[in-house]
Amino acid sequence: MQVYKQHCKIAEEYHEVKKEIALLEERKKELIARLEQVEKESMDAAQLAKEYAELTEENRTLKLAQTQCVEQLEKLRIQYQKRQGSS
């Protein structure tokens, strides 16, 4: 009889441990999913920062090109006006 009671107690403990393992495995899955999400967001943020830097540099280059074109256009206008004045 004592062996049976001991067996029942061990079976209950086994069931509790099994339940706890299942809960811990579920928690592990949740934490892994959360970690993957954080890593993805971090990669997205890094990609966005890189893209922002590239676009900022492209914008700076285009503004410089625009300024040079405006200056060249102004020089051409002056030359044209001089030619029109001398004709």
C-alpha cells in the first residue's frame, strides 16, 4: 500500500513537472519570437539610418549641382545680354 501511495505521489510530481516544462517551453517560444521581433526592428532601424544617410548625401550633391547650374545659367544670360547689346 505504501508503494502505491509513493507511486501516486511520484506520478503527481511528474505531472506537475511536465506541466511546468510545457509552460516554460511556451514562455521560451514567446521570448524567442520577441527577440526575433526586436532584432528585426533593430535591423530595420539600421537600414533606415543607412538609407537616410545615403539620401542626405544625394540631396547635398543635387543641391550643389543645382547651384552650379544656376550660376552657369546666370553667366550665359550675361553673355547673351552682352552679345545683344553689342549687336
